[in-house]
Amino acid sequence: MSLRETTLAVIAKVSKADAAAIRPDMDLVADLGFDSAKALELLVELEDALGIEVSDEQAARLNSVGDILAIVETLEPPTQPPRG
Amino acid sequence: MTADTASLPTSLREALRRAALDFPHRGIAIFDSRGRSCERQSYAELYRLATESAARFAGLGIGRDEPVLVALPTSWEWMEAWFGLLMRGAWPVASSGAGAMAAAEAQFDKVDKVMAAIGARHVVASESFRAQAGEQGFGFAHEGVITIERLRGALPARTGSAAGVSDAGDVAFLQLTSGSTGLPRAVMITHQGAIHNPVASDEAIGAPLGEPMHRLAECMVSWLPLYHDMGLIGCLMLPMLCGLDSWLLRPEAFLARPRLWLEQLGSHGTSFAPAPNFGYQLCLERIPADKREGLDLGAWRAAFTGAEMVRPETTSAFCAAFEPHGFRPESLRPCYGLAEGTLAVTFDVKGSGVRTLPAPAGTDAGFAMTDVVSNGVPIRDTSLRMTAPDGSVLPDGAIGEVCIKGPGVFRGYYRDPEATAATLKNGWFSTGDLGFLAAGELYLTGRTKDLLIVHGHNIMPDDIERLADSVTGGGGLMRSAAFSVARGAAGEQAVVVVETAEADPARFAEIGREIRIRIGRTMGLPLADLVFVRRGRIPRTTSGKMQRGELRQRYLDGTLERLHDAPMHEPTGHGAAKEPNR
């Protein structure tokens, strides 16, 4: 799976939405019903699936599916893979 | 007070000094933001740190009885700031850090408004908080922010008598809680309340086990935010006063990996911990059967559930799920409390599991409860009574407003004599919660106040409505009203009703989405439902005051006429949010 596909699959799993229905312009809260607990669940699932680490500052700016797709592409996996 | 409390410290400053001397091996362990590693320090070290930082706060010109905000995450920097201010004789005011998804700008705005309302000159915050607030043009960012670096670089001044004697009835700190004007209210907590309440709680917690909890337990494990009364009083003051270890996770670490909390509860000897219903529900949902392996909850002797309505469906499912992993169902114990009572008001002291009665007529339909939960009996020296709207005291079994009196009751809302006078009379505080007494135990059935409690956090409808109105044009074309309805184990969720003259259904989707985005980004709050109605359909009194309770009743009855097919623009992924219970 490509990075994009994996990311969309994780978003679909956490939001319990159909992966095919997820579009980049979707807002996490307005369109996918996220609250802060769901947002944090999504972050750790993405970090585990992709071997990346998202900083608190970066996380605070993630509002839409497109924001997430953009940020995972800029992040290199850390030298030390995250636990869990 | 009984003889037992005669030897209690008379101030929190004295309490910290005693903890340092009497419990040299006990202390506080704080995990990093991801809950991976932790840094532990003894109470002796905390005392040293706080004394030093008190002198530096004095050097920065912070005076006695001066409110200073602390907007830091759960960390040793938080301890250095909060306890430093306490030792200085100033009033620390713990304020929320930026929540995930809640815009930083909304947090700066809140800090700015709180500082103005309580006359605070300073907020202790991180360098990135200062820099960002400065970029966004907030005035307090210039001289008002004390970063930890600035604090540590300050020349210490002699604090003189600052760390000395204070009257037990003096204000120790301010606790922020939601207020109706769109601004948090600052609850004045006294030294007496902040000492008596945890000590009385310790007794009540240990009651079914035969002795005060501190004789049985090693530690408290908490993920609750320190700006919340349950986190600050229950999980920091109580262990410090009773000589127990405190293991503190950040809320974000728990929300990201709820299992961390349960792992820690089983790792440091006999433990106890509180959480709102939502915390137990999150463990159930996010730690499915195949992820429970290796958990050992045998050491968790008291699991408190409070700060929001206790849902019997959650507690029984939690017991069933975790009993095979050592959890004792009898250790799950409901409690009731609120910031204006310092924290605890009642505890279940029977310790025979969650006990319920069938919900009586008059139970709020919006809470969707078939059974109501016993929250137990008042803690020591504390009285409880139910009153009718005319103020008369009701007999057992009758539903009325819960009123409390005792050493934990707050001194008043700081700089808000009107709100104080409206709720605090002759030592009795009218809580705004509705319930009844049966065999001396408190059962909650609803609320008189228009308040939403989502995941243990109190939210005033005005805050939601202001954001919705900012999209719709407020007093112009549209006007909104917000309330909550409970959806089974998911607990309370927010619903917004918008009055509109708009006739084009295509516009509803557009405006609705904008409202959801605005509320989501500012408050981190998803809406379970958003309803458009004709103008004039939100009921009002003759004087024009919105009647949210009546509106909510119509919504629940299904008699509210929607201008669109229900539900409007349901978020794809919000499984729990479906049709209201009818």
C-alpha cells in the first residue's frame, strides 16, 4: 500500500467510515465527528502504522484529511521506531 | 471537626512542608507527553523546588493574594509554577493547555479574558505559547507571560512572611469552572477546604476496607487534567496530604493509549484512582478483549466514578470486561462533587459495587436513564439537602435541587458577588443539580442549570451558541440554542438548534458544516445533531429569555419541526450519535 492508501485506511478505521468515502477536503470534526479523544487515537494509530512521530505543534494544526495527508508525506520515520 | 482533624495543617504551605518531612520517600512521578518515560521527585524535592521558585516569583514582583494563571501541561514545570505561587502566598489559577484540535487562538483568547476578569497580570506558560500569542497580537504576550526560563532566571527575593501563617479560611487558590457569561468563573478555594476535603475523602474511600485509604494504599494513578478539580484536589492534594505516591499521566497520553492508565494502576502496589464515566467507557472501547492480555488490576482497590452522570451500562460492562484481569467489581464506587465544594461531596462507602434504583418519575428524560445510581453519603462534616424552587427543604425521596454545606464549600466566585449571592446563602451552596435522598444516599436525576457535561468537562451552552451565531449572523437572520442529550453509554453529547428564515435546504448543509467546524476547532467539541427550525420555534419566556429546557424536551419528544430530513448532515464516523431516544 502507498503512504496515502495506508493513511486513508487508518483514518477510515478510527472514524469507522468507509475508506472509499473519505476525501481530502473532509473536516475531522464537522465531517467525521471527531472529538479530541478520537483525534489522539488517530495520531497514535498513524504513528504506529507509518513509523513516524507527529509533534504536539504539528498535531494542533491538523484539521482536515488533507492536512493529515500533507503532514505524513513530510515526516521521515524516526531512527528509533515508536513503542507499541 | 473531630479530634483527628485537630492535627491537620492549617495551610497548604504547611501541608507541603509536612509532606516533605513526614513522607520523605513519597513523591510525584510525572510522565512525558506520550506516557513513555517518567520523572519522579520526592515531596522533599518538591518543597525545595517550590520554596526556591516562591522567592523568584517574589523577585518578579508577584505579591501575596495575587492571582496568577498557570497554563502549562501536567509536568514538573507545572509543579514548579503552581506550588511556587502557593508558597509565595499568591493564588495559582490552573488553566487548560491547548487541547488537541482546539485552536491555539481560542486558548489565548480564553487566557486573555480570564486575566482581565480576575485582574491577573501574569500567566506562567511555555515559550512557544508566548511566541504564538505574541504573533497573534495578544497584549499579555509582552510582559504578562512568565516562562519557566524567565522564572528560573529571576533574582530571588526574600519572601518574608509570605510563606508563613495564614488563616485556614483564607483563599489558597482559584479554581476555574464554567460560567454563564461566556467566561469561566473563578471559585475561591480556602486552605481549610483544600485540606479538609482530601482528608475526609481519604476516610470515605477507605471506609468499606476498614481504615483510611492511606493506610492501605501506596499510590494514586491519574490522567485527569490538573486544571480540573478532580485532578488537582483528588489526585495531587490528596496523595500529598495523606503521604501517598502520585503517578500522573497527561490527559492526552491516556486519550491516545488508555491502556497506559490501567498498566500503571497495576504496577506500583496498592492503588486507587478516579475518572469520569467517559474514562471507563474509553477503556472498554479502546482496549478490546484481545488487547487486555497481561493486564493485572488486582492492586486497584478503589475505582471512583464521578464528575459526570454515572452510567450503569458503562460500569457493569467495565466490570465484566476487566474482572478476568483482576479488577474487583466492588472497588468501582460512584461519587459526587464539584468545584464549589472544593471537590468531594458524597462517596459510596458500602463498597458492594454500583447500586441503583429504578429512575423515578421526574428523572430528566434527556439523560436516558432507566436506573439512577447511588452516589453514596456525604463526607465528614458535610450536610446535604434537597430544596424546592421556593427554597423549602424536601423530604426523603422527593426530587429537588441538591444543596451542600460544609468546610469544603467555596468562599465565593472571585470578583463576581452577584453569582455568589445567587448560589451561596447562609453557608448553603445550591449546586444546580437535581436529585433525591433515599436512606441518606444521594441519587442524581437531572439539572436545573443549562449546563452540558461532556466527558466530565462542564460547558455552558452560551459558549457554543456564540460560536454558532458567529457563523449564522447572530441576532440577524438566525439564532441558535444548545443543550445536551445522553446517548446510552456514550453519555452527554451536544445538540444545536438554529432558528432561520433561510428556505433553501442546500444552504443548510453549507451553514451547518461551517457551524460544526467553528465549534469543533474552537472547543474540540463535535455536535451529535444540528437542527434547523423556523424562526420563533425556540421557546422563550415573555421577557425573551431562551427556554433551553423546554426546547430540549420538544427535541426529545420529536415535536420540534425540522426544516430538513433528520438528522442533518450526520458526521460519517459518529457511530454513537443517531436519533435521539424517544
